[in-house]
Amino acid sequence: IEMQISLSHIRLGWIHLEQGDLKKARNIAEEALRLSQKNNEKLSEGLSWHLLGMTSGKTEPLEINKAEGCILKGNEILKELSLLKI
């Protein structure tokens, strides 16, 4: 069942990010984003954007605007769900 599997991907992606395996973390973040969008899972989509932004910022430091854009996109989704107040 694909439903909610994106959350498992997000957790696994954060583990790889913390361990320094940036390539694996980014691949997992992209898959989590794909699954969350496919299954209309807004919470997972917002969290996936955050993870993708964090991995992008660490793997492509010269493209910090891209990383920031991903994080801001995640913030927008979480605000819509009333899960983030900024």
C-alpha cells in the first residue's frame, strides 16, 4: 500500500542526511515527494520539501536559493494545514 509510505521515506531520508549520505538522502527525499504528491498527502509533501531543501543545501551549496525555495514551499504547505505559524 503506497498510502503513508512517504512518511517512512522521509524518516529514512533524515537518517541518511544525518549520517552524511547526501546522495541517498536526496534520492529518498525525491521519492517521498513523488509519493506524497501522487497520493495527495499534504503533510508528507510539506515535510518532503523540507528534506529536499536540506539535502539540496548541503549537496549544492552554490545553489542555496534552490534549497531555500524548497524549504519555503514546504512552509507554505504546512501553513495551509495550520501546522506552521510564521
